[in-house]
Amino acid sequence: MSQSALRVVARIFLAIGGGYLASSAVMALFSFALVAMGMPRADAVTLGLLLVFIVYLCLGLWVFAARALWRPAALFAVFVIASYGVIAVFGHGG
């Protein structure tokens, strides 16, 4: 497999898998922030789920638009680490 084909495959995997992980982390952060602002939990999760579709689309497009693949990968890692950090500090809210 050529070098350019491997780069395309890496971008596809990062857009699908990394975008999914980063989007789920962003959804958790959205939901947690909305509940902290006083919104009922069910409404916060529903709104977070609706907003995360836009985030997932933007992240997936950015993976293919970025010149360097490390930038989207680094941001995805920051989202995931921030989400787990907030959950570790404040708990699941249950």
C-alpha cells in the first residue's frame, strides 16, 4: 500500500473512531454543564445529543481538511481527557 493510501486510511479511521470518541466526550461535557446550570437531566442529555451531531460533523470534516493529522488527533485527545477529568472530579451526577 502506498504512503498516500495509508494517510487516507488513517484519516478515515480518525474521522470515524476519533470523531465518535471526541463527540461522546463533548456530549458528556455539554450534558454536565447544562445540568449544572439547572436544566432537568433528561432535557440536558437530549439537547447535548442534538448538539453533538453538529460537533461530530465538524470534527469529521476537519480531519479531512487539516494538513497535519496530529492537530485533529490532539484536539480529540484533549476532549476525551477533559471529559474524563470532569467526570472524575465531579462524579456522574447520579
